[in-house]
Amino acid sequence: NAGVTQTPKFRVLKTGQSMTLLCAQDMNHEYMYWYRQDPGMGLRLIHYSVGEGTTAKGEVPDGYNVSRLKKQNFLLGLESAAPSQTSVYFCASSYSVVALSDTQYFGPGTRLTVL
Amino acid sequence: AQKVTQAQTEISVVEKEDVTLDCVYETRDTTYYLFWYKQPPSGELVFLIRRNSFDEQNEISGRYSWNFQKSTSSFNFTITASQVVDSAVYFCALTLILTGGGNKLTFGTGTQLKVEL
């Protein structure tokens, strides 16, 4: 099993450009999440999905969109990138038996720089 | 509101020293889970341990041990006989149930541990 994978690993964008980050998991997990990690701030939840075809906003959703067309994939889109979106993006997934105790497993991260 | 505080920004120790990483949390929930994750220099987040709010037994796993005290809202992590490979950022996190399902991890800001020879 590859676990949680993320594509690409690194990306540099110019302000106003768009891009999509891809997250894939092969663990048959129901729940998937996108976080961003900024220096001194820990990780913050952007969007999440509780199953195929569903998405919901986390604590910092502005400027991002997501889609979960297939259970194993969770896409994060930036329509018009801004320098404030320079960050490391992590995808995570979990298998829901009892949601409160779910352990989230993380991908390797995508380092995004917006100039 | 939930909050996780890791007051130690950076700790430096010499190899073979014991080191304790502090974590203090705030929540109004009576049932919750706490986690520790490790982020080595390579950048990935590695799950270390999960503890529920009903179980205050300390846990030991090899050189790692965890001390959960509900009375002080603390979930501290100790590495015994530290090694250079333990150098990483360590995050404490608290779960919150999300509307419609799933859980959200509220992370602390992390403690950078440097173990030197």
C-alpha cells in the first residue's frame, strides 16, 4: 500500500495563476482532509470530505475549492493564487468507525510558493 | 473553542538525555481524543499515539512514554535516551467532531527537538 500520496511535491506559481493539488489514498478510507501548514501556526483545516461526492468547509476555506469525484481522490484547487497561499499543504485520510477516535494518516505534503 | 498549547518552541539536548515535550489543551467536550505526531526533516507527518479522555493510564512504547493528566489538561511526551534520529518537530493535537461526520484535528504549534551528538 502506498498510503496517502500527493502530487506535485513542489510548485511555484505566479499571483493569479490557478492549479490543482491531487491527493490519492489506497486504504479505502471514507474521510479525507486538506490542511495547510504555516510557520508558527501548526496545521489548519481547509476543506474536508466525509465520502465520495461530498465536501465541506474547514476553518480556512477562502480561496480554495475541492472535489471528491472518486472515493480514493481528493482534489484541492486554487483558482487565483495569492502570495498568502504560500504554504505547505497536507492531505490526510481516515477510516470512519467512530469519528472521534479516527486516526488521520497524512501524505508527504506539497510545498507551494506563490510569487 | 478548542486550543492546544505547546509552549516549548525549540528544545536542544545531547544524545542519550531524556527529554519531555509539554502539551496543554482546552476543550469543553467531555469525550475527546489526543494525538501526537512527529514531523522529521523530510517533512511528512507520522502518527505516534492516540489517547482517549477516559483512559489516564500512562503508556510506554520503547523509548517513548506519554503522561496524560486530565486534572491539568496535559498530555506530555517523554523520549528516554534520546537519539539523533529523534530530531523532528513534534505536534500535539486534539479532535473535534465535525458537523456531518469526520473529525478535525486542532494542532499545537509544534516543538522542534534537536538532538546533538
